[in-house]
Amino acid sequence: LRLAAGVGGGSVQAGGSAKLSCKASGMILSTFISSRMGWYRQAPGKQRELVAEITSGGTINYQDSVKGRFTISRDNAKKMMYLQMNGLGPEDTAVYYCNHKVNSRDYWGEGTLVTVSS
């Protein structure tokens, strides 16, 4: 199983938007649909934190600081997961990681740096 980050992120002006993508491979569709998936981020000098997730039951949860600004979504047919980020601020600067939890094991994509300048 492999998670590959797509093109997205980079440098963004405060108030701007960015969209991250993550493609899962080596996973059958039913496993993709039923797995818990999410986006995490790690800012410099801080611990990795959950930003948004889609639970195995399909429930979507967001970290309070991104509610109303970020949207997590997925395309089951493409085995893709996305994070649309709007209203970005300097506090959102971090390396963003996609994650799938399958059979209690965590799989991580390579990180994508998002830098928000004021």
C-alpha cells in the first residue's frame, strides 16, 4: 500500500487557497472506502496533529481551527483524497501528510509543505 501526494501546496499568500491531493495504490477499492483516512500537519517545532479525517463509517471531523475553512473529500473511483484549504493564514504553515489506517496500521504519504506568508 502506498500513498502518493499530488501537486499542491507550496507558497500561498494569507487569505489564499490551496488544494492537496493524495492517491492510494496497492489497496482494493473496498478497503479504500472502509478505511479511516485523514490529513495531518506538522508545523516547525510542533507535534504532528490531525487536521481532518473521514472515519471508516464516513463521518467527517475537523480540527476546530480549520472548521469552515478546510474541506476533506475523497473520490472512491480514483482512490484519491483531497484537502481543500481556504482562508489560509500563517498559522497553517506546516508539512501536510495524508494518512490511511488499515487493519490498525498507519500508512503515510510523503509530506507536502504549505507555507503561508502574510
